[in-house]
Amino acid sequence: MTERRIPGHARSGLKHWALVAAGCAAVVGGALGATSATGAVAAGQPAAGPVVEPVATASPLPEVDLAKVRLPLECGPFPVAVGLKASAVLDGEPVTVAAAHCQADMGTPPDGVFLVGADGTPVQLLPDADGLTVTELAVRSDGSIRGKARGYSSPDVPRFSPDLQVELVWTRSGGAWAKTETRTPVHSA
């Protein structure tokens, strides 16, 4: 049996392990000295520049309690589920826009979109009968409501594979809400 020897340049010695230990200590020390969210040096550590105080955040927008509102969806024995919501103050009153659907046991039921004011009365902006699934919803600073949805170009399209992307915009016109939409085909590979 022959003895196998590792060449000298492949052997690790004391100097190698001392350098590895120093490198690990530097990484751990740097991680402990910085906060995870900002990367800024934590208290008790020397700072490289001026210390910046955090800016106070604005108070949250008033929100309509949707649990107290009966949204006009015919769900039979199933409860109504709110998938998306956005709150704002329009004309000095808090409002919440909600995309809601019937919470079925299987599948993805279509969404209806409702605007609920401080009095709790919902205004239907998009009926669930349109067959859209809302993916984004926001109230803009100009008072318009914008959303994105997925939909189907015909009843023949399988319900598990929406083939349309729909851009929705609601604007106030004479005390009512007018909806405009842009439908774009989704190209699958």
C-alpha cells in the first residue's frame, strides 16, 4: 500500500485558518453593526456621516368598515369575500373601494367593484356578471378610481385561462360614476 501525500500548496495551515477566521469575524461584525432594514449603523457604532432622523409617517386614511356593509352580491349560502380594497377621502368624506366576490369552495368567482361611502351605502361600479377578476385597485389623487382585471374574450375560453387584460377607469361625471375600459389580449407562449 502506498501512502498518498497532499502537495504542499494544497494543504491548509495555521496562516490559512487565521485568515478565514478574520474574514468571518469581519462579516459577522459588519452584520451586527448595521440594521437590517436600512443598512445604517446602529447605536453605539461609529457613523460615517450625519445622523438622519426618521420622518414621521402620516396618519392612516380613514376607512369604511366593510364588515358592517352588505354588498349587493347574490352568493346563496356562501359568504362575501373582499379581495382588494383602497381607501381615500373624496369631497371631504372617507370612501372605500372594494373588489368582492362570493367565497366559493372551488374556482375563482368573478369580482364586483363597489364604492362605499361613510354612510355605508354601496354603489356598484362593476357588476360581477361582467366575469372579471380584479387584480389591482386604487383611488387616484384626481378622484378617479383605477383598476386592472383579467377576463375572457368569449364563453368558449376555459375559466382557468383568462385571455384578456382589462384596464378599468371610473371618473365622476354629473354626480354619477362613468366607467371606461381597455381590453388587451394576453399572448401566451
